Amino acid sequence: MYSPQRKDFVSLTLGDQHSRSYTNGKHRRQSCWRKWKQLSRLQRSLILFLLAFLFICGILSYPSLTEQWRGLSDRALKEDWVEMDNRGLRPIPPGLVPKILPGVVPGVQDIPPEVMPEIQRPSIPLLPKPPAMRKPPSKRGPPVLQKRGNVSDWQVKDGEEAMLKRDEDGGKEAKTVISWRGAMIEAEQGTELQSTAHGKEGTVADAEEAANLKPVTVKAVDRVEAVQEAFRHAWKGYKAFAWGHDELKPISKTHGEWFGLGLTLIDALDTMWILGLKDEFAEARKWVETELSFSKNVDVNLFESTIRILGGLLSTYHLTGDTLFLDKAKDIGFRLMPAFKTPSKIPYSDVNIGKGTAHPPRWTTDSTVAEVTSIQLEFRELSRLTQDPQYQNAVEEVTRQVHRLEGKRDGLVPMFINTNSGKFTRRGALTLGARADSYYEYLLKQWLQGSKKETELLEDYLQAIEGVKKNLLRQTSPGKLTFVGELSNGRLNPKMDHLVCFLPGTLALGAHNGLPADHMDLAVQLMETCHQMYAQMETGLSPEIAHFNLQSNNGRDIDVKPADRHNLLRPETVESLFYMYRFTKDSKYRDWGWDILQSFNKYTRVPSGGYTSISNVRDPENPAPRDKMESFFLGETLKYLFLLFSDDNELISLDKYVFNTEAHPLPIWPSTS
């Protein structure tokens, strides 16, 4: 039996009066794939290898294509520039920024008129390259040119400001200024050719083109105005969220209370006067007149209330001549006097200013040496103004006792003194940091305040400086940084508090007043170390405590333990920079202070107003804000920065005033009094 005849294909014809033809595209695609699958594995591998080879050849020939593309692009770009020139427009030369108009760039209308601090500006091409030639933006550049990355929400809003000022005179040097997260970017002066995205210098054609450009002039950054703007920003937050309270919590937009006496406001009174902020001063004065009352059942710390409140009121009285502040100073001074009613005449640490009682801390009968020996400038001045000797007598009795006490080591004093026995306790630790620092400062400053007549104060100061050199002074490895360590039971601990950075300024002040010249040499060395405590940190801000390497183990001079990485917006380094610049006129001290202000603006500035202390100076991506603006940021840090940048040496002349340890200037007494 025969099988049916087999056909090799099936033919199917469809007809439609409305269609001209039919194309079985799907069948063809399936046929191609079927043919590919029918090839052997070796054949398919050869085809794929050939395609890859052709692709690589194309890549290798890409530079020649790029050159042709670049030529076309440059010609097109030049034609565009000619067209812009015909319309009266000029392209912006590298390093200069045009005036930005409100409404053109979002957010510009909200920018304050003051110039804010700067940071170094990266080289940024103003005109784009072809897409394939464009280099990814630098991760260190402003956020408008890159993704933010790990920027905290509390910084973002204020960080995208831009600040430009035209030079109305036309004769001053000009710089470009752009804000980034509260910091400033300042372009280099001049119109030199900028590097390209590939790091090469501009071409001859670029140079010719740049020569024909007319630069847009913008005003150079005014550092004094930058400090004023920083103060206004901090004041805005305090006024909005903490008015009349002790401290601002800028992140949570609320306040913190310590004594309930408006510490930040009183601490900032003379700062506003010195900075010329009349409106802010006027509203603060009104609060002092109508709201400030010391008739409160509240415990205050004798030392803190003396240096911040009494010192601030006395200073403001001297600067303004307004007796309102003297009357308030008399009130608080009288209410603090019960602290001295102790068996030894060494004052208690705490006073209830409403009840008129005083007591030591709950956990001890000791007071710290710094606290009981750093209230003399204020109480002595109060006696001079009121002609009431009780204030001066009380504090000078403390000075006399400490002067003759046993337990010192080459003029260095322990950190604690007992209010019952009047003797030093816990003698094993010697430091120029916390709990002892301002004892040494006030030895010199009392001598200056009293017209250099009290020789015992000078002798104690000179002996203490020699004790520092002998017992505490060391150098790091490998950088040879000079630092002041601590003694613990006779053993050196290579650790230095940021508080110790008051010492370069104090040494310089002494040298300025005729003390040994090597004091200034030491001041220069220690100032460099304090600067490095900022410069070697990733945020440009110093930790609270630094540890120094005496041996070159890891190549670093400075180490910071995790618990010490916080920054509280402290003033000691900028305080010493102010003294060093006043006496040497070396501009590097101004530059160092400017760097610090930039870092404050970059990492601690809060958009809604205020500045915050941070927990980690080693982490620029997440500095971990602590949500607290200490009163001394306005009372001291910004004041010293302003005086550092001011060209007026008679503005708080150091031959006429002496600063208390909270930066409140008090007059040097006439030599006849």
C-alpha cells in the first residue's frame, strides 16, 4: 500500500478587495530565529566574535571622530558667541558670576543682602562639552552642580543660597561669591584661564576669546559683614524660638533653660553694640528694661552668672553709658554675695538669688579653682563703679588665699578647692583645661586691670608659665606641633582641651605688656597647634579634646577619641587669633579665622535661624547636630571674629580694655585710682 504523496509546502492565498498585499512578518522573524538556532555552536561563536571585533575597532577609531565632532562643536559655539555679541550680550568669563536677578533663579529673592562666608570654589566649566566628553561633576562642588549626597535635612534649605554684590565704586578688587549650605565660594581674583575638565590649560583660541571679554565686577567678600550676617542669622532663630530664654535649640525650634534669666540675650548685648546692630540692640534693651528680673527662686552658678550676666551688664554699661545696665549689674551682684558666706571664704558654687542662700553641689563640698578665681575682674569693677568695697574685698580674699596655698607645682594649681577647709583637694591632676584654665588668665588680666600695680598677681602668672614649660609642654611627631598636656599623678597625658587655646592669646597679651619675649614665641607655636586642631578635621572644626602623638605611629599628629569629637561653637581659638593679629598684623591669623567661620556656616548653620553644636567633627556627611546654641557663640565667638576682621584697632583697644573670660570688655583702671 502506498503512502499518500507528501507535499514539501503548503500554499495559502487570501484575497481582500480592501487590501493590496499581506506580509507575514512574524513568520519571517520566526524563520530567522529558526535559522540562527539551526547553526552549529561553532558557527554562532564565530559570528559573535566577528561582531565584537568590529565593535572594538569602532571604539579605537573614536578619537578621530571626536576631533571632527569637537571642531564642529567649536565652530558652532563660536557662531553662537558672535550672534550673542551682535545682540549686545557677552558670555561670562571663567571665574566670574553675573548678577542674579530675583525670579530668574529660584530662592535668590530670599537671600539676605549681607555677604556670607566663603569656601574654595572648584573649577567649573561654564559652557558644556559634547555629552561624550563631559566629565562627571566633582563631589566637592556646590550642590547646584551635583547631587547632594548625604546632606542632613536641617542644612539643605539654607544651603542653596546665592549671594552677589556689585562693586558700586568700580575701583575695588572683586571676587565671585556663591553660597553653599550657608558657606561661601569665593573665586580667585583676576581673569586667568581656568583649567578644562581634563585638567589641561585653555587653548590659544580660548585665550584670544577671553581677551575680548569684559569681566563682570562683583564686590569682594567683606568679612566684617559676613560676621554681622552670621549674628543676624543666629539672632533670628533666638528671637523666633527662644526669646527671653537662656538658650536656643535651633533644630527643634524651641528653647533650653538653665537659670531662666535670658543668658543668650544678656551675653550678646555688648556684641550687638560692637557689631553696630542697632535695631537688634534696641529690642534687647527693651527686654532688659521690662522683662529681666532677678527676683526668682532659682539656683544659679556663681561663676557662670558672674562672667555672663554681671560681666555682660557691666561691659554694656561702659560701652553705652546707659545706667539701666549698671542698675541691673548692681542687682545681680548683690544677690550673688551669699556665695562667699563659707567657713573658708572660698565661695560656694551655687546661689539662690531669690532666697539669698548658697550651697555647694549636692555631690561634693568642693568648688573648682577656675570658678572661684575667675570672678575677680567683674566684682572688682562693680566695687569701683558703686564705691562699695564689699565686692572687691570678697574676691580679693579668695585671691590671697590661693596665692599662699600649699599644693602647687611650679605655680600650677590643682583643679579643686574645698569650701570648708580652703585647701586644694585631689592634687594629682594638673591641667590648663577645664576647671583650671581661667585661673591663669585672670592672674594676668587682674594685673592689667589694676594698672600693673599688683605684683603678686604678676609673680604668680610668670611662675605658672614657667611651670607649663617645665611640666606640660611637649611636641608631637611627626609634625613637631607644640602642645600643653596634662599631668596625672606625675605622668604626662598628651591630651589638650580646646579650652587651652585661650593660652596663645593670653601669652601674646602679656608679651605686648612687657613680659618676656619668649612668651610670644610660645604663643606663635601654640597658635599653630590650635589651628591644626581645626585644619586636620574633616569638617574644619576642632574637637572638644585632642590627643597628640609623641611617636610617629600612624603618621598623624592629632587623634580624636569618639567621645571627644563634639564641637560646641567654642571661642578660644578665634579669641587667640584676634590677639595674635592685633599684635603681629600677620594676615594668616585672619585667614585661619575665616576658615573657621566658613566651617561654622557649612556644618552648624540651621536654615530657620541659629547655629547648632555638633557631635562629630570627623564626619562631614553627618556631623550629628546636638540641637543647642550656647550663649557664648554670640557673646564670644562672633565678637572675636568681628574684632579679628575689623581694621579699627581702637575698637576695644587692648591698651584701654581687658576682656573677661566671657569676652566682655572692662576698662583698665587709670593709674591714679
